[in-house]
Amino acid sequence: MIDPRVQALSRVVCEYSLELKPGQLMLIEGPALAEPLMLELVKTALEMDAVPRVRPVTAGAQAAFLENASDEQLAYLAPGALPELDAIDVRVAIHAAWNTRELSGIDPRRMAAAQSARRPLMDLTMRRSAEGLLNWCVTAFPCEAFAQDADMALVDYEDFVYRAGWLHLADPVAAWREFAAKLQQIVDRLTGVRTMRVVGEDTDITVGVAERVWIPCHGDRNFPDGEVYTAPIETETRGDVRFSYPAIFGGREVDDVRLRFDGGRVVKSEAASGADLLREMLAMDDGASILGEFAIGANYEVERYSKQILFDEKIGGTCHMAVGAGYPESGSTNTSALHWDMVCDLRSGGEILADGEVIYRDGRFLPEFAPELAPAS
């Protein structure tokens, strides 16, 4: 019997996140173990007179490719990939995995080469999205591997995932719309700010954001969601940042990441483990060592680190930054094959300053600056 929360997730994603319209071509991608959610998305899309297509991924396929491909095969982009991406109206990507560590033994240089080959797809996705021609949403299906990474039983992890999307509420869409209004108030207050500064443990970093656009994330691009973000000016990031949680790329963990920026670029990088992967990714292309995103997590139903960035970057009381490609709709001009989010926990003594004024302390916006983003209940 299908979990009714899976049905609720499908309906919220199609009706609220994507606002699916009749006749739209919808591509659904994800690992085959997410079949229950894929099937519900197909059924919901058909009810809404859209045209769904499903592309499941088999276990071990990515690892087999990265381990055995020649250099030419790693750099190959199928001729039909760009026309297909240019043709679809809606894309849903489902996060799930059989084994989150299957790429642990892959040479970082091979991972970087394969990622670089996908840069045209990244650029086209960013452009079509900014132009309003491609609507997309990333969501998750709870699975054993993710539960194990989060040190949770599967039943508890399922509760974690569905509560993060407020699917336990009688009317989750109404809750997300109310939340969207609160995020918009924060965005309105941040509009016009010239510099953002984050101060915390081993962290004092300033990013220039003058005339950049702040975006409220209320369940449209990601589900679950909960953040506000903008694009740092490409030459105006300076200072040091120490990320609280491991940064994960392709299932590989890079622990205790520390970056120093000057003139907008990473000029020094350190990590307790995984430093080789960190260096390879930052050297991937000209834009990989530049910040493409600065964001503040605002979903207080997400209270713990789970090793899944879809949830971790939304943790209420954190901020995150992404090296690499930025979103054009936020004003970013930085392009890269990389977009790698890393999270800073600010719940114990951290502060955020806007143009020198403290607006955020110990994981909360100050009440005089923004409304309370209370957990949904």
C-alpha cells in the first residue's frame, strides 16, 4: 500500500511547486528505487493533462562509467542532450540512492572531468530557468542509504523528510504560502543592502551584494525548501569561512572545509580530509573558485544535519555558500560546471551583518528586522 505522504508529496510538487499546466512536457529523473514517487508523479501529471516522461537510473551505473570510461568518454556529451533539455518544459529530479559511498574510490580528476563535460547542460538549465522557459524542482524520496547516513531508522527518516515538507499538516500548500509571505518580507528588507558579513567560529567573511537580487525559496525549485539567497558580486568576496559540516560531492565527504577569499576568489583552501577532491573541484574551471550563491537557511522543521544538501542547506539557523555557478535570476554572471553548497551553523554565537548592522544572531533574525519563522505545527 502506498504511503499517503508520497501521494501528498507528488500532489504538492505538481500543483504548488511546478504549477503544472496542460500540454507541458515533463521529465522525471531519479534512481529506480524511487519508483513509488515516480509513479505518483506520473499519475498526478496525467491528471493535470501534462505529458510525463520517466528516466530511471540503475544502481551502480554512475560508478561503472566513472571507473571505466576513457578520457574521451568522460568528456563526451551526447548530441541529443542539449536539444532534449531545450525541448522540455518541466524537470523533476528525485534524490535517492542505494549506496551514497559508491564513488568514494573514484579519482577526483575523473569526477572533475565528467562534471566539466556537463557544463553546457548547466549553462542551458540556468539560462532557460532565468528566462522562464524551464520550470524545475528537486525533491527527495526517503531510502535506507540516506537514513543510515543520517544515523536514523528508516521510519524515523521518513518522518524527518515528510515533516520537512510539512506534509504532516492538513493543508501543506496553505502553510507554504503563508511561509512564502514571511520570506518575502525578509527579501524586501535585504533588497538594497550592499554588503553581507558572516561572523562565527573561525569565520569572518564579507560578500558584496549591491544591486543583486534576493530570491525567496518557498517550495518552488526545491521541495522541501526554506531559504533566501542572492548572488555575491564576483570580485567582492573577502575573508575566511569555516564550514561546520562536511561538504559532500558525489558521495565523497570533505571534512572541516576552510576557505579564504580575496578579490572574489578562493586563494587558500584547507580540509581535514578530502583536500585533494576540494582542490580538484575548485580548479575545475575559471568560475569554480568564485562564490555563485550566498543564502540563509530558514526551515526550522529541519533541525539536524543529515548529509543531504537538499535538507542541510535549509536548516533553520544556518547560512550556506556555493562555489561555482550562480543563478542568473539573482544577478550572477559567474558560470561554471560546478555548483557546490557548503553549510555554516550559526546557532551558537554566529552573527550576520547587513551593511554593518547586526540583523541575525544565534540562528535567528532579530525580531525588529524580520518576522519569526516559527516551525510549522
